[in-house]
Amino acid sequence: MRIRLMWCAGAAALSVCAGTAAAAPPTTGTTVVPAGGASQSTGLDPAELQSALDGVHRAGIPGVYAEVRDNGRTWRGASGVADLRTGRPVTPEMRQRVGSITKTFTATAVMQQVEQGRIRLDAPIGGYLPRLVPGERGRKITVRMLLDNTSGIPDYIPYAFPSLRAFPSLPDVSTESLDDNRFRRFQPSELIEMGLAAPPAGEPGATPGVYSNTNYLLLGQLLEQVTGTPAEEYITRNVIEPAGLRHTGFPTGPRVKGPHARMYEAFYGLIDPPRDYSVYDMSWTGTGAALVSTMEDLNRFYARLLDGRIVSRSSLAQMQRTIPVRALDGTMIEYGLGLHRVTTSCGTFWGHDGTVWGAGTISMTRADGKRQMSVAVNLQRWNRPDASGRPQPHPIDHALATLYRQAMCGEGGTRTETAARLP
């Protein structure tokens, strides 16, 4: 899921949440150089990276942690606290709910099945899932349209969380359904039906597309149909494990296993103080946004995917064919098949970002594979609204932009176009 995310400084500045955290001593970052000696590197400055992390914490994020890779060198760092009550520090290796980054994993699994001839990108989804997507819609919407968000199927989230339906009109929104759904177990078909029953977001295949989590739940059902295996299990066996990811997986219950931070949701000042949603049944996101991972695992995954080691080069080329996709707040992103493209002063980056209640994550890899950044924060939707109900800029936004410039480009990174989106 992605509920408001701002692109600036050539990366996604997760401009979501409100309130400031209690100050805590910065956690020291670490520099790791692989055995065999350091390779030539430019722009990987541990002191500057740690200073940028500390700036995000001082601006109001309770805990922030990251891994940055540059041409053979790796830096990991953290700043702030994982638990506001106890003051437990956040550490770089913690696990995180990574939200819509899950979509890249799901898209990768679909492309594997395309390579095996079990799925055709331009085949109608109704041919695979006639009961879920019947009739004319099933005949017009293709697998590719689900992957690149041009299906015209709207997001189910306003219907699964009915108290949020009036968003972005904050005066007409409450967060009651966040608590109502904390332990609710959704079935994918139930959520898909909500999206299909809503007014269409557009015509199938029309551009710009409209970002929708319903598309990726349908892709999960497609995987299950053609493989005979639950989608989460297939993705685990054929994407996560072959990529060598040791700390990535779909949750089996409402709790995150292993070391992790508490996840604080403010929802634009409607929850004050921010509430901990680290214990939450993630069936409401499934193959769209339920994965748990680490920053190290995310960098490893995108490095191998973009190097053609998880899907073929031809499949990767399909994934990198982008189109304009409109977020629910009207802003535009460049979206491929489960991948974002971001152009910066230091090159083109590929990856994804995502939020769930209380957790925000971004992972970006430069096209040449030599520079990578994965960042996690444990507070979301921090921007408080003005009298009209529009969320206003917050010091966290500027601090995150500084961090992303430093992590992606090093010194001299300059700002690129800014956009915000809300699915």
C-alpha cells in the first residue's frame, strides 16, 4: 500500500505522518568493506551519511536506518529509537514491513511464469480467472495491465477501511477502521471484489494508469491458479530463496518475527500521539504489500534482479518499460511492471517504495548497479493539515530529501522533479 509518498531529490521522500519523537542519542553507523580490499568508490562518505540519518531523527522520526552500497563498499547506519517507551535503539539490521516493495517480488514471480509459457502478458485476465474477473472486463484487462496499473480497476483500500473513504478530505476522515481491522483476517477474493465493485478508475489500457493495490492481489491469485501453489509460497521458493534473502518473508501472523522497530502511525495528526501498529494482520495487503525484509536483503534483491539473475534480460526489459501512472492525489509516477524509474542528477535509478501503517521503506538501485540505497523509518503520515485539510510540509520532508540525495548521489546530488501520490 502507498498512502502519500513524495518524490524529491531524485528519490521518494516519504512525506507521511505527524508529530515529533522524543530525542534520543544517535546510533553510530558502520562501514563494511568486503574481504579482498576496498574497490574504488566515489561519494560514499560515512560521516555525511550518518549526519543525514541523524537529521531525519532530529526532525521527528523516532527511528531511521539504512544500507548504502557504492561500487563494492557497503555502509550501514541507524539513528534514534525502535521503541519510544523504552528508548531501545534502532539498529541497521532490523526487519521492517516494506509495503509496496512487495509488488516487485510479485511482478518478478509473474515474469518467471511468463518465461515458462504458463502466463502471457497480453492475454486477458478473464481467461485465467473467469470467476474473479468475469464478462467484458475480464476480456479487456490483460496481465500486463495489472502489472503496470492500467487495468482501470480501482483500489480496494477505501472500502476495506471505510472510515478513510473520504480521504484526502481529512475533516471527513477518521482512523476508526485502522483499529477495527487490526486482527481482521481478509481473504484476497473479498478485497478484490471490493475493488471490482467500485466505480472504474479508467478504461482498460488507457494511460495514464491509476495505481491500485487490487491489481496485485489479482496477480497473486493468477500465480496461485497457474502454479497450483499459494502465491506467497511460490514467491518464497522461486524469488526470495534463489535471491539468497535470509531475512525476507511473508508474515504468518500479526507479529514481525526477529528484531524490529515499533511502527508509529499519525495519519496526518488524526492520531496524536502516534499509535503503534507493529502488531497487525497483514492479510489486508497480501501479495501487494505484506512482505517483511531488511535493508541488506532489499539491496541484494534489487542488485540481482537488475543484473538479470532472477529473471531473464528480456523479462527485465519488459519490467523496465514505464508509463505514466496517476496516484489517487493526481500526481504522476513512472511505472513499469512492478518497478519505478527515478531520474536523478547522478543517473537513473530503479526500485520501489512503500508504506503500511507506521512503517515506510524505499529501495533504489542505479541502472549500472553500482549505487544502491535502502532506507526504513518507523513513523508515517506526519504532515499536519492546514485549515483547508491539506497536509503541510514538515521538517521531516526536508531531512529525508537530504538523506536521499546523500545516499543516492553523494555530495553534489541535486534536486529533481517533485511529485506526491496517494494510493
